[in-house]
Amino acid sequence: MSPSLYLFFTPVVAALIPYLACSALNIPFSHGFFSIDTFILFCLLLTPRKNIIWSSIWTLLLFLFAFFYEHNFASTITLARYSQWSDYFCTAVYLVVVISAFIIPRKIKFILPFIGISYLLLFLADASNILFSGFNIKLCELWNLASFFIWGIALFISIPCLQIALVLFFSRKIFLDTEEKLWIYRPAILLVLFLFILILNWGVNSLQDRERIVSCTLKDYSSFFDKELTSSKNHYLNPDIKAAYPIYDKNDLNTANSNYEKVVMILVESWGVPKNINLLQASFSIFDSIPNSFVGLYPRNAAYTQGAEWEDLGIPGGEVNDSILPAKYKKAGYETWYVHGYDQKFFDRAEKYPTYGFDSLLFRSDFIKRGLKACRYGYPGICDSSLEHWLEKKLDEPGKKFIYWTTLDAHYPYDGQNFEKKSKLCSQFNLSDLSCVFWTHEEETLQSIATLVKKFPSTRFIVRGDHRPMGKPSYTEFLESFYAFWVPIITFN
């Protein structure tokens, strides 16, 4: 097999394992089928060093890609106006690679160790990127979450190791003993292939952002630090919102309240606190006609959905203890239910949540069998409006019940969604298309909850968000419009 074919198959097969892992774990974002880091590295090493024209072209492409890489064309054009920390980080790393590639002798005993070292240095970024692309967690939560999942070790160690091994395995025959066979004499073919893949990636992503052709591990990984640097500045509440809304005391929800026959806790996906206080008032106004016990803000410790569930249920870090809320309700004679419109394997809920005291757990597949309508927004799953109708029937049944419902409709990604009916907030606040998609979904979910609350005035309802909206680096402006680690809360009865 010619060196050109090995060069092509190396990044394809190396990227296939994490791609399949993401698919098997029902993560909507994948690593990308084609590893651009691998491709550029090999092109750089295999381009004749004496040909200054081709070497210059590849070097220029490398730096342009490092600085302006994004998943779709629109994002790339937008990012051309400003730079992020990740741009400089990737450019610096690639600069080291370029200098090293041109300094090392073109012999197998030097080049193979160089490739091995390069991919070992990318190990942390590659391992973390798989989890970042699925859950967008912070590094401080990485090992805590990994220890909770059986497949955590595979994600952080096995898959990246296999990817590196594949790179070395497929490259072994390219670097032969004779110096002449180290070169690829038709760099124009590589250039055309590179441009074709890049354009294909832009085109596909512009049509449907969730389908990724090209993956740049360094850029994907480091871009999340741009978001974290931004979010750290968004934690402190402005005086206007502090004056307008009280902060809920978390300790009030740590005990089972047996004064009510039925208690429903609702975790609203991505219902964060917007910096625009009028937008927050608009989301609360959906409940204006319903008497409430508390309307205000709730401080979150976790930045992802399951972390919020653990907080609500009294399970710090996911470890079983004696003060778990559903277990308390179960001991008090309540039926305990956990319901969610997405897959039961996600976050390993089906296996772990029965140990928290839930008698029954229902997920997407269970509701599909019951004939509930499915929606395909950010995550494909059961519509929140459909679950509202199911919950209505369940609350009509006699007997004590504790129900925990995690909603789904407002989960990212928000790109490329078209609606016949948009929220009035879109025109009222002149929202961007991205923000309009989010608030349309969020408003519909809150309206479904309000309908449910109206029908059961004697049921105790606790409604709160899990975290502010999440997303990709191209969502930066949208993400900055929310406070980090604050969510709205409203209770009834």
C-alpha cells in the first residue's frame, strides 16, 4: 500500500473509535470522523523539506487552521473579528510542532519517536475532549464524574491509548529504512484533499451542526477554557437582580415533607438566570396567575444536569448516604418516581438511581411504548408537553407520590432549528436566532409546567433550573448573557 493511502486511513481509523464511543453512549456531539490534527501532522512530516513552496503552504494552512478553526463557516467568519485564548494556545502548540518537524533528521529512528511523543502530549486533551463534548463539565469535576461511571476508565484511558496505538501502527510502513521513501512527491494531492475535507466539514456543519466531519482535538479542548474564563466573571449578581429577587435557602428542601400527599420536583433543563432582568421576569410571568410560595434565585454548585440532580436529591458527588431525599420519601410511605424523556443509559441513571430510593424509573423507550410523542430538538426524546399529560394522569391516581421530573426540550444545541411558532420574546427583546430557539423551547416547557400546577392546587411543586444554557465556543455571546451557577426557582403550596 502506498504512503498516500496510509496517510489517508490513519486519521480516519484513529478517529473512528472515539466516534463510535460517543455514538454508543448516546452523546449528540461526536469527536468528528476525520482527525485533522493527525492529518496535518503527517502532511507536515511527509512534505519534502527542500521544497520551500509546499512547505510554506502547509505551514500557512496549519496556522490559519489553528487560529480560525470552527465547526461551521458562519462561526469561522465571526471568529475572524476577534481571537480567544484557545487561538493563541493552538497556534503556539503548532509552532512547536512545525519547528520540531523541520529540525529533526528525516530518518525513521527520529521521526517515529517524534510522532509518538506528539500524540502522548495530546493524550490529556484527547481524553478530556470526549467527555467535554458530551457533558461540558469543568476539570475539577472530571475525576468525580469518571469514578461514577463504569465506562469512565475506558473514556479517559483506553480509547485515547487505542487511538495513539492506531496512529503508530498505520504509520509504521510509511517510515521505511531508505530516506527516499519518506517523501510524498505529490503534495498537491494532499493540499486538494485537505481543502476538500475542510469545505465538506463547513458545508455539513452549516446544514446540521451536530454532524461533524472534521475534529480538531486541541482546538475543541482548549476552547472550553475560553468559556470557563468567561463564566467565572458571570457569577456575581448585579445589584438590580439582587434587589428584585430573594435567594432560596437550600436547607429547606433537605427533608421529606409529609404534609402533602403528592410532591413533585421539576428540574428545568438549561433554565438559567439571564442578566437581562426583564427576560427573567418574562419567564416567571408564565406563573403569574398561580399562587406561589416562593419566587427567586437558587445557587448551584454543579454546572451540569446530573450534578444538579445530585444536589436536589441529597447525593453529594453521587455517593449513596443516609439522607437521600427519595429514600426518605419512600420510607415515609410514598411511591417514588424518576421520569426523563431521554435515554436511560445516559449518566447511567437506570443502573444507579434505584439505589437512591426510586421505586420506578421511566425514560424515552418506556414512554414511546406508551405512545407518547417524541421531539427532536437538541436531544431527541419525549416532548415535555407529552410528559406533562402523562404526569397529569399519574397525579390523578390515589396514594402518596414523590415524583422527580428532569425536562429535556431546552437542551442545546440550538443551531439550525426552525419553528412555525416562535416565542413572543424573540421580537420583544430582539433576540438572536440562537437565543430565540432557546427561549421558545424554555417558554413551552414552563407553560406545560404551569398547566400541570394549575390542575393540582393541593400538590407541592418545586420548580428550578439545573444550570445556565451550555454550548460551543460559537455560543459565547449567548452564554455570557446568563449568570453562572445561578438558576431561577419557584415553589407552589
